[in-house]
Amino acid sequence: ILRRRRDLALTLSRHFHPFRQPVVERIISSVARENALFSVAAALPNVVPSLFEVAWALGEFASDTAFLTMNQVRMAFLIAAASDHAVGYRQQRAQIAAIVGGALGWRSLARQLAGKIPFGGGLVPKAAIAYAGTYVVGLGLERFYRIGYGLTPEERRSAYEEAFERGKALLSSLLEPAKARR
């Protein structure tokens, strides 16, 4: 049903519990993938210099942080809706505050890592961090809406490591055709 009628996913998960887990998993994976791909796109001007590099560099920090963070907030709204919880900035202010607070740490780590590896070698780790960070936020939100509290630090660390590897594999597979053409 979910494959044939994607437009009904939120409604079905909200009203029929057996649909909830697959819909939430799809939301988390989709948003994590979007954030990883955006992270690569945002970093490309740093790898391929051009006349626009200076202008891009000035806005890169603000734009990629804002995009990734707002995408995670959107994910929080979707997970709340799929879990039959109230949706909105006021209703989810604690979850949104946690997302915004965590955003600076994830982005700082990704930027430092990507900057240390020359010739664009930091693209995959930066994107994997975006994927893993978003994935862990999603898992924490899913747990919160399911049982009322998020992941423990140990669970978060374990989930991050697993998601980081999954993000690296995803990006490597997407970048493989470009490597083969060289």
C-alpha cells in the first residue's frame, strides 16, 4: 500500500499503527539522504574553483547550516505527524531547540573534517556526517514520539557510527560513476 500510495503514508501511519514504523523509517532515510546530497552540492565550489568561489564561501556556512537544520525541523514535523502527535513550532519547541543546538556541533565537525582533506577528499566524510547527524536526530525523534524520551548517549553514539558508515557507502556509490569517468 505504501509503495503504491505514497500520498497516503502520513495519514495511514497516523491512524493505523502497523504503518507507523515503515513511514517513519522512510522519512528519516529520505531526509538524511537529502542532507547528505546537499552537503556535497554545497561543498563542490570548494573543490572546483571558479569565479563564484569567493561569493559562495561567504554564504556557505549560513546557507548549508540553515538548509540542513530546517530540513531536520521538517523531519521533526513529519515524524510527529506520522506518530499522531501535535505538529508545529510551538508544540515542538523543545525538539526544535535541540535540533538547532546540535546543528552547530555537527556542521563544525563536518567543516573541519572536510577542510583537512585536500582535493575534495573531504566531500564523502562531510556528507556522511550530514547523513549520520540527520539520521540520529530522526531516530531520537522517533523514540521520543513512540515512548516519550530520546536515545541514551551510548545509543546515540552507536547509531551515529552505523549511520556514518551507511552515509559513506551511499555517497561512495553515488560518486562512483564520476570516478569511473576520470
